[in-house]
Amino acid sequence: MSLSRRGLLAAGGAVGALAATAAGTGAASAAPAAGKGHGRVRTGFDRLAADGYALLKGEKVGVVTNPTGITSDVRHIVDVMHPDERVDLVAVFGPEHGFRGTAQAGGSEGRYDDPATGLPVYDTYLKSGQPLADVFTASGVDTIVFDIQDAGARFYTYIWTLYDCMEAAALAGKRFVVLDRPNPVTGRAALGPVLDPAFGTFVGRREIAQAHGMTVTELALLFNARFLAEQPVDLRIVKMSGWKRSDFFDTTGLPWVPPSPNMPTPDTALVYSGTCLFEGTNLSEGRGTTRPFELLGAEGIDHRWAAAANALDLPGVAFREAYFAPTFSKFQGRTVGGVQVHVQDREVFDPVRTGIALLVTAKQTWSGFAWRADNWIDKLTGNTRVRTMIDAGADTDEVVGAWAQDLAAFRAVRKRYLQYR
């Protein structure tokens, strides 16, 4: 389907494309004008609906989404589209945690019929390639729409649900539409190590930075042109209006829905791309508390860890000695000691450097520090260097410096697919 057949959307009286971008070209339409103040961001779905779903006309549509797929008045997009005669919605596809969000980490809802709409819900979690293509074929859809709020980190699995669904849609001969939402921690910069493809898993399929600094439509364009180039999907993107790369989520005026059970607030997302690295250790990453990824600790840790971390004088962040008892996950029901991460100036805060600094100081100040036996840290960082350098006694600057060349190369690639100023 070409632009000439679907036309262009006029946004706010100004000529602008909905961003119906041809698959594999990587071409970017002009960025929309920035909103005048807070509360002016319109998501990709908002713009799609305002255009009367013209991009979906005549198509049997399936939607890959979860509880974050909502309108500005907090209605779910499936509940909005289902009764609307202008769109033929025939299926829903649920990722990790499920379409309605009932499953914890590492779980999904399986195949069922949604009680609210009667629509069949198919499970995409841990499916990829031909098996996922077969699910799309069996569903009877012509076009697959993706609308999920990301958290901005390479190991947050929804972007790999996006990747897997794009690849499977290409195999099944389906068209793919990505509806954009904000990167909640801004889109200003890419940070951290770039994944070595030898370490590819569902927490990092391909070679992007640990904090990618992109939106899901930008990632979709990059994926299609760089990683799916041999068989690109017929891709369309629907951009936001009013979003700037410097916008944090709380400046958008959009409602926040936890994308997963342990991502309760935008503050969680702010630290997540760094402190999630503690999943690769024997310390608690705060799961089972009201501040996951902001609280970190283990039995036997005391005030010395917070003191060592504060002594580094990292920009925009301070660390408080903290004690907590997780209600599930590591150390369930046991009181542990550690730190709470307090971001004091998010404009200068670097979550990945902070995460590395906390790993370095935890190992220095607690004799019980250990990596997970399966070296999960290598999957999270995308290589062995972080683990082996910290084990060899490297400091924070040395570890961070080791990925500088790879990160510079990724930043150069990333620039080609950015859609917003």
C-alpha cells in the first residue's frame, strides 16, 4: 500500500505525514512541530484514530498490545476500536505479562477469548520466526498493529516482541503498523555497551546500546533497514505530535500505566537501564518492594556500600543506606541491607554509568558479592567485558571507557532513523 493510496494526514492545520514509511527504506518524514507546553503530546494511536483509521481501511487488523495501549482518557485502544465500524479488528496478540497484564515477569496469559470484547487473544511470548508467523496466519489478519509503551532499555522485552513480530509478519506476508509512544527517559542520547550478537537473547536480540534513546517507531525503522534487510516487513509508522527528544514522560501530559508489574512509575524507568544489571548478581534488584530497581541490597550489606557510592560523586544522583524485606523474588520475607538510588537531577543523571558504579562498589564493600551462576550479567550487558573487568578490579571509568568505540558507532547508525528533534 503506497502513500498515494492512503494519503497524508494534516496535523493541526499544518501539512504533515502520518509517517506511512515504506519498508526497508529508512526514510523519515518531517518531525512534527513541538507542543507549546505540557500536555500536548498526541500518541500514534491518537493520530491514527483522529484520521478515521484511514491507514487500516479495508484490512483485517490484529493488535499487539498490553495495558499501556491506552488513549489520553485511559481507555484501552482495543476497547475503543472494537465497536468502531471504521476498523475491522479481528485479533489481539499479547506479549510477556499478557494483553490485560495479569502475568508476572517471565509469564504470559496464553490463548483465550477476551471477556470484554470476545476477540481471540493469541500469545506471542517466547515465540519468533516461523512459529510466530504461523500464529499470524492462523489469526486471519492482513495488518498487524503494534502499540506498547517501552521503557528505553535494551533488555526491556517489548522491543524484541516488536522485532520478532516484524520478522514473523514478513514471513507471513502481513503488513505491519507501529504506533509511537514516548521514550519515557527522553530520546536525547544512547548510553552503555552495544550488544555483541553472540550474546543475543530475548533481553537483547541485536546490536543496539543498553539505553537506546529511541522510540518504538525509530527502532522499527532501524530494525527493518539494518537487521531485517534480507526480508523486510511492509512497514508503516504513525508518529506522535508534540513530543521532543528532551521530554521526560511526566512532561508529556499522558497517563502512565505500568508497562510491567515491576515498572510502577516513570521514576523506575529512569534508573532501570542501569540498575537492572543487578538481576545478574546475587543481590536483590528491589523486586517485591514498592521501589523496584531503586532499592538494591542483600543480607550482610551495611552502610559502607552507600558511603562508597556517594564518594564517587556521580552526577545527579545520591545513595541512601536502606533496609527492606522483599515480599517476593530474591530474599523473600527477609530483611536485607543496601541502598536506595535517589535521582536528584535527571538532566545530568547517567543511569548506565550509575549501574556500573554500583556494581563496582558493591563488590568492593561486600565480601558476599557474586554474579549469577549462569552469567546472566553477560546477557544483560551484551558481552563479557563488564563482568570480567569488574572481577579484575577495574574502576567505573575503565569499564565505561571500554565500550566507547562501539557506542560511537551505534550512535552514528542511530541518527539515520531519528524522527523527532
